[in-house]
Amino acid sequence: MTFVRGVFYCPWRHEDFDETARMLHEHHVNVVSLQRAGNGWFGYAYYPSAIKPHALPEGEDLLADALRAFHGLGIAVRAHLAVGNDPAIAQAHPDWLAVRRDGVAARPPEAWDSGSYYHLCPARPEYQAYLLQVVAEIAQAYPIDGIDLDYIRYPWTPAGPYCYCAHCRSTYQDTAGIDPVTLEPGQEGWEQWLTWRAAQVTDLVRRIGETLRRERPGATLMAYIAAWYAETSDRSEVAKIRERFGQDVTALAPHVDAYAPMLYHNYPHEPFTIVHGVGWVGAMTRWIREAGGRPVWSATQVAPRDVSPLTARLAAEVSMTAGSEGVVLFPLGSIATSPGPEIWPEMDKVFGRLARLELADRREEA
Ligand SMILES: [Zn+2]
């Protein structure tokens, strides 16, 4: 068995991937969930796309460079696809944005402060068709090991749930005979509305998975699951994830190969706003493992503002003790909250031990 010793990695715009690959290999990393690889950043592609505007000068191909360097050292490369978040598309098609119950579209500054976060409605058929084109383009052209679906959800803020865009309201009206904006949480009809909403996300994941497997057999699909705003360590948080974000981990299970619940346990700021101990990481790992019946690669926090390297290591260990098949450290690379090299002396203790055990197993088998 191979545990995922992963990193959520956001490369710099111009980066020596050989050096990065050597550094990660030295620290026993075997999987990179590579940001900017899927649909880029701000909606601009970092590979020569026929569909999307380009972020890099002609002839530059970040994804090809990364694949060559990481694969050269045996590190799997998973293309990170920021499903709901695409500022370029949002600006071209503002009517595709998700809409909150009070009518506020999911963009800055009305919905939140983050200037780069525009959340499209995951149920919008035109946007779904566009996403499938992006998946097919990447999977056809690049020997990726898989795709990691991020923002594969509805947005959610304490100010209210989504999505009440024209498409969702009219489609639900046609399906259920009622305008969902008239439904109140906890009252009759609310549960049916939640089921419909989650089914839109599940169906999008199903179609992305079919596209990926058709274009690149053997590549795997992972979904990042949003556990933010959790107030407890109880099993009921799994239902809260569905209610807030439209992610039904039981319904999604036939369509994905793994889940990465984003278990940043101490992040007392926007946009995650969560304060727990490392025990919460273990509890949530277990509940999602049970509800989903799929391997869990917990995305654990290494952001140094709020966790020490020792705590980061404990979070990873607790997750694996609770039944995860590995961890994806969040974040590394060019994200502002990424740690420096101080993280590695502690993380080496986890990743290094796993790597040595796996090597010993392989020798035994041989
Ligand atoms: Zn919508």
C-alpha cells in the first residue's frame, strides 16, 4: 500500500521545477496536487490552451515542465481544477455566477473581500459544458496522474446559502413546482431542495469523471471537500457539509477515487473561519471515510501563522491514525500563507517513516 505523501502546491509564475521536484523528493513527497495546472489562475491557462486565455508568453508550458520534472523523480502530478472559481469566465458571463438567497452574486466585494474569488453556479449547463472541454483538453494532451476538483461546491457564507440564480430557480420551479427562494431552512420542502442542489454537484462530478476516464484511462479523480465553519467534531458535520456546500460524500462516492477533506483545523480568518484542535482532524477524517467509503487524503494545515511545524505534523499523524490513506499538506509554494523550509524537519518524521516502510514492503514482496 502506498500512502499519499502529498502537497497542495501553487507554483510561482516562473519556476525551476527541477529544483522544486528535487526539494520535494528529498522530503519524501510522492504526490503534487498542482495548482495553475488545470484551469490556471484567475481563469488564465498556464498551458497552451485552445479554450482559455493564456497567462504565459507563447511557447511556455508550465504543465509540461512540471510533469517532466516531477515524473522524472517518481512524483505523481495531479492537475488541480478550480471548478467553481474562474474570474475570467465570471467577467465574461456574469449571469453564470452563483447567487445568494438575498440576491447577492458570488463575487467581490459584495459577497466577500477576496478580490480573486468569483464562484460560478455549478448547475449552469453552459458552465458545465465549458468545464468538460477543459478536462478533455488537459487529459488528452498531458500524462497527468489525475485531476483534483477544488471549488466543486456551492459557495457558502454565514450571510446565507446559494444558489438562487435564474437557472437554479427556474429549473427547480419546473422540477418541484416551487420557487426555492420561498423555502425556509428546516421547513417543509427544504430537504428536497438540498437534495436537488447536491445532485447538481454530483452530476457535474460524474460527467467530469467520465470525461477524464475516457480521455486518459487510469487517471484518477479526487474531490476537495469543504468542512469549514464546522462547530463540532460530531458525525453530523457530514450532513452540514451537504447543507452548506452541496457536497454529498455518500452520493459522490461512485464517481470519485478519493476525497481530500480540507481539514485546516485552526484558521480563525476568512475564508475558512475554523478553530479546533488536531482531534477534530481525526474525527472528520473518520466520518468522511465512513460516509464516503472512499480513500481519504486529508488536506492538513501547514500555514505557519496559526499552526507550528509540530502541530502540523500531529495533524497529519492524527489523520492517518483515524484512517486516512495519506495527507495533502496545505499550502505550499506561492500562496501567501505558505510556510518556509522550517516545516520539513517535522514533516520528514511522518513522510520519511512512511517512505521507509513502503520501501521495506516492496523489498519483502520482491
Ligand atoms: Zn445557480
